[in-house]
Amino acid sequence: MFAGDEVLLEVSFAVARERLAQLAGSGALISTSEDAYDHEGTHVMRVGAAGLSKLVRVQVRELAWTGESAGLAIRWEATGSGGALFPVLDADIRLVPAGEHVTRMTMAGSYRPPLGALGDALDRAILHRVATATIRRFLAQVAARIGGQPGAAEAAASNGAGPSPSPDAGPS
């Protein structure tokens, strides 16, 4: 199954690229991943999986970039007594210029529902919506950090929208 989202950042490509590299290098993407995953985990309780799993492993590759794009790979894995009940998500975060002071950030990922036909049915019923909401929340939080508005991440993620635009203030 595929899931993804995108958001426009009101910062130049060079600024967005530098800030994403800083987030990846500092470990902030790992804590942001855990926050997004834990928040959406409340929806998984509805299908009887509460307390069986916790996101404990997040892997982030080093940012690769050219003058026209930048990207990094991220992997989310659930472990614990019920870890096998949750899919591993492999995703790419990409930045591309969308104007002089605007950058498009996308996250596209794929996962395979566990449990064969039963997992496919659960995915159609709820898990795909959970995966999409988790990615949307994560991307909104990352966008808020890149845009220099960390406080906007919670509001943006809770209403499903991207962060409010911020002026291109240069790297911090």
C-alpha cells in the first residue's frame, strides 16, 4: 500500500535543504516520527491492537541532494509483543524548488499490511487512514520546524492542514 502527503514551505530550497539536514542530523526527525506515530496509535485501539506495539525503531538516512532536489529515506518499525501486527513503513522525504522563496516537500511511502487477507481488509477499513494521518501529522510537524514555526506544528497537524507560511529568514 502507498501513502503520502505534500506541503509547500515558504522558504527557499537552499534554506529548506539546510534545515532538513539539521533536523536529520540532530535526531529531531526520530522524535517527530515517534510523536506522529504515538498520536495516531490511538486510532489503532479501535481495531483491538492497543498496547501491543510501540514505535521503537526509526532509521533516517543522510540527506542526499543536488541543485534541483534533496531527499532522505526514513523507516518506521513497530516492535514489542505485537510488532508483527503492524507494517514497516519505508518512505522518502523530498524537497524541490517551487519558486524563488517556496519549496515543495513531499513524503511518499509504502507498506505491506501484515496478516494476509485479514490485514488487507483491516487496511481498507482503517489502517490506511491511520497511515495517511500519521504521515500528514509528521510532515506538518517537519514543515513547521523547517519554516521556523515549531509551535504551529501541533495546530497544523490537528486540523490536517500544513503549517502557516513563514517568511524566508535564511538558515538559523
